[in-house]
Amino acid sequence: MDPPENDFENAYELSSNRSNRSNQSSDPPEEDDYDDFDQPDNSYAYANNRNSYYSTQRQSVLNGADNHLDEAELEGLVMTHNMTTSRVGSKSKSALAPYLYYTKQVRQKCAPIIAAWTLAWTPRHRSRTCIALLFIVFLSSVILTSDEENAWHNSLLSHTSNKATFVYKNSKCDPFASLNSNQRHYILKSIYGFWGFFDGGADDRPKEAYMTVENAGNPFLDLAESKFPEESWQADAVYANHFQDAGAKLVVRAKEAIFATYHGYGLKNVQATDEADDTVTWELEDIDKRLQDRINMFIVNQEVDLGLITSEKALDEFATSWREKGGWTTTRSWDGLKRRLLHALMTNSQFTVVVTGSWQSMGYGGNNAYQSMAATMENFLGPLFDKLNMQLVVRAIGLPPMKGLSSHEQNELVIGGRSTLIHTLGWSSIYGPDVDMVVWDDYNMEEGHSSDETAKALFDLFARQALLSGDTTLPFLWGGDFEVLRNLHENADVDVGQLGNSMSGVPETVSENAASSLEWAAQYLKCSSKAKRYCDGEAYKFDSHCWVDHGDNTPPTPQLDHIPVLPTAIGWRMHQIKGYTLSYSLLAALDDAIDLWAEKTIFEGHPLAGENWHMGEYIINVQDKIKALAESDAPHCFQLEEQMKLPKRLCKSRMKGRTEHTPRANPVDTSLRNVLTNNNVSVESDILYEGYLSDSAIIPSGEVNPIEISNLEKNPSNARQRHILRKRWLRQRLVRRAEDNVSDRALLSNVIRLISKRTAASGGIKNQLQRRLDKIEPGDGWKVLHTFPGDKCDGSLLSIGCGGLKSSNCLLDGHQGSRGGVWGSESTGWLVMKASGVESGFVALNVEMGSTLPDSFVLEYAIENGETRAVSTLNKAQFIEKVQMPVPGMLLLTVFDDEENTKMDLLVSVRVKGCNDDCQFGVTHLYWS
């Protein structure tokens, strides 16, 4: 309903007349009293008309109409019309005159706003007005907030959860965006160089193998210079000199590739010309600065003198930033690492690295296996070692988080490497007897915590077992407790060091927008204090995948989007930079080794003299000193006898073992089934998925790919094809390994025993083994549970699909960890195992119980050597008293402990009684020494 035309005009005219009369005065508005209105003569009539009109309007509103002007709207319109006029009231000298004047001015100035507001707040427009106001407020807060890290809208929009997904952003300039693939490879090869080495005399090389145990006369393959045929490449000066040059350039290229991963290619003004031959032009950033930045980021301090530096505090004072750089070692240890690499180069043999630690260090809890530190290293360095005619073997041996433990037990298990004790007691078998480098990636030490006495003792046992594990190799020890490392270095000539994480050279993320201008690997890795919530955010730390759709494959089980993230898990970027830091340290040692090789042979000729690369005496020296270490010089390991009832002699003798846990070295040979005399022990597990499963990370387009740089070759297609063929060959080799390993290692072991002359006479049998009893019959019905089928999980990148079961809801998980065991009950009878070569008179089992033990529970175990047998019976109380829980999740049952009984093969049998099939009993490990 529209207002009566005459009423509105009358009101407007009356207001205008008043205003005109006011404007007739030229006096300044000194004491204008806003309350004194000069009422027009017809004010009474106007008031009546207005009251009548608004009565009608109010009734209209009550009836639901909104096509009216209310009183406030009318007043706003009138004041808007008069906002440029002034009205002078009475000339009173009131003290309120100035206040009233300014009040009137404010009212007049605000009149347009009042009018607009009252029009907008009508019922017809009210909802739209609210929406518009909310949008204006939100937009203003976004625009006007200068510190985006503290902006409230960032807090709302960057929410993370278990289902959060990190959206990759890239705002930096891709120097190759406008180039084709040929131009891209041309620039990369021009900047970094490429691999073009080949053996021009390959047809003239010896046809018969000369790098053999028989030819060397020792198991270490330490050939004397005279044993190399004249046609061998080691004795060919032309080949060796060109190989050294190409190898040195390859190593430097790989180091530059790692640096470029975090700092870009160092290119600017890249332009394609109009030339027909794809000519391009570019400029390089400051080369000297990039070199210095690279050195500062990854440098390993090799000047640590452990004779003078006697504590962690002193180390931190001497090498203040080693944790944020490449780490530290000693000069002697660095020389030892170069010797190992030269030995692998001269013998064209494998170089084996074992990475172990807590489940966080292995990459469990939210990452794909190929995102772990070990996989990063193997993926990057594998092709490089292949070019240098070596084989890099990387084993990531670690277990997933254990279920069924309390939070207190879980926390205890990751302190000081307690989670690795279950494998330490079988080190030479489970980690392997052929290890050249051990990386102890202890999660608790990563956080900067100091070790407790138990942690020191457990690491000391781990380190000693690693050093005693091999007949022909001796590992370099990276990581662990400083005090233990120092004792071993100073008293047993062990090569030691501690790795850093190179975070000092990572560009800092100061905001979410700024992160997109950084290299992909550096984004959200190192954050400022204001941006720390991004680096800690789950969506930024983790980027796992459970399935990649290739269009022609369908998973047998519905797949998760991402691997569930566990508390305290480490993100993929931290795993990656640790993997690259380890790779860079190995490359630096390899670089120095090639330099040493060239420096020695340029004056002394080829082949390289044995004093620079032979390992035999080096290994024997260290192992003999480990066995002779006095408790006063290195006490920690010996304390385990009091803490966990482990005999002190285990600190000086090699431990062997068998298990159904995965991963493990040489999985066919080291399975518990391999030493069972029981027949028909079945493996209860789902079958493996046989489709293709990716084993490498996908690097976004436009980002630096260090593997591409490192593998640059003259023909761009050759590197890729060579890498594919290498993987195919190694996978085939993995399948055949079960058939080949047994005979090869048996032959080598026999030769070692004949040549090393370090065997000891067998001891006599103690009176414990006296009775001749009826033969123990192995039982039927034992089953292997909770493991992966096929015995393929060896911890390497090549076996990354060994745990991909068809029933898995995350086939790309890739982790190989399982806690398998041989399970039975009273009805399955005896489980009989063979321990071969018991040298120190110690045998133990790690067992699991599947239910609460009834009072009638009985466990029996027997030890026999073929002539006599001793059977022991434990009731429930005796079993509980005898079994030890050295760390959460372990039940260690020592079944034989007699130092005088050595050098014999024992049969170890065990069974449970007294509870029918209610007692489910499992054996996961057999240990002996």
C-alpha cells in the first residue's frame, strides 16, 4: 500500500518551509537549541493527518504488507534533504549550545546512512541485508588482516583431521615450463653433465672369474696385486683412469641433485630461441654461493677426536650444529668407510646397508614404505651404484607398532631402541651376516633425549652383535648412544659416527602462501614459530596413498584413501631429508674414496695397492678386540645380566636366530620353519595381490627430481630403460635367491672355517644331559599365523609388495612388518627345532600366549644332542618365574645356558599340557649362541 500522495507532499512541504525560514538568518549558529522548533501554523492539521496515515500503515503491517515507509524512514528522507541546511532556534545563552550544535551536525551527516539502513531493514530486504553484512565483515577481515598466520580465517579454513588432504600448491616459476623434453634434457646435461662411460676393451677382459675365494686365498676377496690378470679392468690404466673421472663426476652430480631438491635448479631467464635445432639460452645463479650452501647443509664433521671429547656435552660444544647438518665422525672412521667402498669398487661386489630403529623410524603410522628413509636412499643411490659396477643392498629391518600394549608400555618400547632387542638376539641371521653399514635411527634419540642405563646397555649389545655378525664384512656404525660409540671406537677400533638431518639448510616456511614458492620437498618441513601449526598439521606432514587407479585394474578389496596416521609418527618429508642426508654422506665418502684411488694410482700404477682397500686384517682386528673387551672399559652390555638375566658372554659371542617375523635377511633361510623337524606346518595367510604396485613416490610436474639428475645419460631413454632392466633382473634374482643361497653360503662358510683358523674345539657335555629317553616325536597341526606368505620380505625396496594381501584395504602401504609365529596347543604335541653350531652354550625362545593360563598349565621343553636328552617341566608358577619380559612384548624363555657346552648341534623341543586346546601357544623366535 503506497502512502497518500497528498499527505507525503504536505509533510515534505512543511519540512521545506521550516528549513527555508531557518536559512533566512545569517547569524552563526552559536546557541542553537535543537529542542526549540518553530512550529508552522498548520502543524495541528499536519499532526492529525500524519497520525491517521501511520495508523493505517501499522494496520497494513499487521496484515503482512511491507510496501510502506515507516516513521524512521520518513525522518531519514527529510533529514537527507536538509543535510546541507542549518536551522537557528532561539538565541538563548544556554551552556548546552555547543553540544547541541555538534549533535545536530552529526545527526545531519548520518542521515543518509540512517535512511539507507532503514530502507534495507524492511522485512522485504532484511534477509538479504543480513547476508550482505556477513559477507562484508568476512571480506574485510580477510583483506585487513596483515598477519595471515594469526588470521582467524586461516584457522577456520586450514582444519586438519584423519581425512584431511594436503592440496599441493606451486607458485614458483618452473624454468622448463615453456620447453620441450629435448630442450629440458639439453639444459640439464649442460649444467650437471651426464654418464657416458663405457668399457672399450670389454671383449678383451678375462672370460674366467678371477675375483673368487679360491684365487684370493681368503674369504674376504682381498686379491694381491699379482693375482689380477693383466687384462682385468683393475689393471688397465686407461679404463681405470676414465672410470675414476666418470665416477667422480657422477658422484658430484648426485650431490648437486640432492641440494637442488631443496633449492631448485639454480636457473633463471631460461628462453627457447627460434632456431630449428631447439636451441635454448639460460643463466645460472651464483655457483660459488650454491656450492658453499650445499657444503654447509650436508657437511659431516670429520674432526671429532674421541680421545679428547669424552661426553655428549663436550661434543655439542665442539660441533655445535652437527644435528642440523650432516652429522659427525672421526678421521679414522671416515677412512674406514672409504676403505669399505674401495673394496666394493675393486671387487664389484655388493655394499649392504641395514637401517633399523623404532616403528616411527621405519615409516610406519601414516607413510607408504617408499616414503621411508631407507627407501629414499635405495631409490636414489641404487642406479648410481649400478653404474659403478656395485650392487647397493638396503634392508629396512623393523617391526610395526605392537598391539595390545598399554600407552605406558608403548612409550617405553620406543625409548633407546628397546623394540629392536627381539631381533638383536639373532642379529647375524635376522639382519644378515654381510652388512657394511648400520644406521641406528633411534626415535627417542631423534628427539634429543639422553639415554638411560637400559638403553645404553641394549645399544651396546646391538652394536657388538652387529660387529661380530659377519665373517667377511664389518659394519660402520651410524647412530646410537655417544658413550657406547666412544668406548667401542677407543677400545676396539670401531668406525662410528652420528647422522644429522641437514635441516639447517632447508628454506623456512613462514606462511602457507610462502610455502608454495618453495621446492616441493622443502614445503612445510621447517617452519617459523608463527607457521609451526602447518609443519605439525597432519594434512601437511603426511601424503600417503592406498591405491592409484590405472584404469584397467580394480582392487579386490575396497581401498582407503590414506594410511591412518598414528600419534608420534614422523611425516614423509622428514623421512626423505634423512634419507638424502644419509645418501649425501655416503656420496661424500665415495667421492673421497675415488680421489684416494686416483691419487695413489697416478704414482704407483694399477691395480690399487691392497693396503688401501683390503678388509681381512681390518675385520679380524676389530672382532678380536670386541671379544677381548674388558667390563671396566665398556661396561654397559655386561649390565644386562643383572637387568634382564642375559649372560655376559653374549656380549662377546655371535648370536644366531630363526623367526617368522618379517622383514628379515634371506627370508627363506632364516624362517623358523627352516629349522623345524615337524611335517606339514602350514602358513595360514591370505594370498598376495598379483597386480602392479608402485614402489616409488610420484613427484609433481615442475618439481626437481633428483633421480632424474643423477641418472642423466647421453641418450635420455637409456637411463630409464637401464633402471627398469635392473629392477627386473633383481626381482628375478630375489625369486631365485632361495635356491642359490643355501649352496653358495655353505661353500663359502666351509672355506672360511678352513682359512681363518679361528675355530675352537668342541666342549664336553655337561652332566645335565645324562638320560637316554625314547625319541621325541614331532607333533602335527602346528600352524604359522600372523605373517606374510612366500618368504619374500627382506626389507629391501625390491620386496616392497611382499605384504600386499588381497584382503588389504591399503595395497600401496608397502611395509613388510609382521609378527608371525608358529602356533599350536596341547593337541599339536611337540614342536621340534634344530639349532646348529651352538658355540657359547646358550639357547632361548621368544614365546607368546594366546589366552590366560589356567592353574593346570604345564610347559615342557627338551634339549638333546643326539645321544642324551634333558627334559624340564614347568607348572604355571614355575613358568611365570622363569620366563623373562626384558622389554614390553617379549617373553624370553631360556631353555639352555651352559657355557661349557659348545660346538654342537642341539634339538630343542617344546610343548604345552594341562589345558586341552584352550591354551594357544606360539614360538616366534629361536635364539642360540
